[in-house]
Amino acid sequence: MLDIGTKADEYAIAKLYKYMSLQPTCGGCCGEIEVDLTEYKSFSRYCIRAMQYYEYKLAHSPDKAMESYFGFNSVLPGAYCMFRWNAIQGGPMDQFFKLVNSTKEPTCPEANEYLAEDRVMCLQIYVKKNAGWFLTFIPDAKAFTDAPEELLVLIK
């Protein structure tokens, strides 16, 4: 999965693919997401983008690296990750699209649960019966995302 506004570095997707091809029980992996600080319109907008960069470097990357070290990545970011088709077939995909395929109005807890649909997908991969999948982080497979340029958008 690759969000609009996120651009994989040269060979980044190939690095994810290579890892998965060498690890047959890897159900999914992600790389490091960085903020593209090369384009900005003013110093204040640069500072806001730098805040997002700082947040990724101090929260996302260390968390993913530590989780991988201990063998349990709780979630892969929906903005930039790769899943093995066999790992998401059936239960994980059914849960991921549960609200899309439903004709009834979701309850408040159901609607809130799917605000973090990438977390739902990853949990379903782990609990898939008799599968033994794992998820991991590949730090040198980088992708760059466009960060918000307004403080209100960053806070949301």
C-alpha cells in the first residue's frame, strides 16, 4: 500500500519485495517513512514540516525498529507497506473491508475501530488460524511523504 503523496525511494519497494521473497512466513513489512523537506514555500511552513519529520524520527522509526527486534510489529503504516497476498486473503481482507461491504449503518464502536484500519489488518494477519505469519520493519527501504504545511492540519 502506498498513500497518495508518499513516494518510495529508488529500490525501496524492491527491498521490501526481496525481504518477503527470502522470508516465506513474512506476512507483511514496511520501510521507514520520512518527510520530504526539500520543497516548502516559507520558513514557517518549513518549521511545520520539520515538526512532522521530528515526530516520524522520534516515534515511528524507533517504535518499528524495537518491535521488529522483539518479533512483534503491532501495525504497519497504511501509508507505506507491503502485504503477502496469502496472508491477507480471507479473514484479514474481510475484516479490512467490513464496513465497505456492509449495508447497515455501523455502530459508534465499529466506526471508531476502523479509523485505524491498518491496525485491524495487521491484527487479523497475526490471528489467522494455523498461519504463523509475522510482520517486520525494513529501515533502509525509505519512502518520503508530503507533510502538512499548516499547523492546524498537523495537529489534526
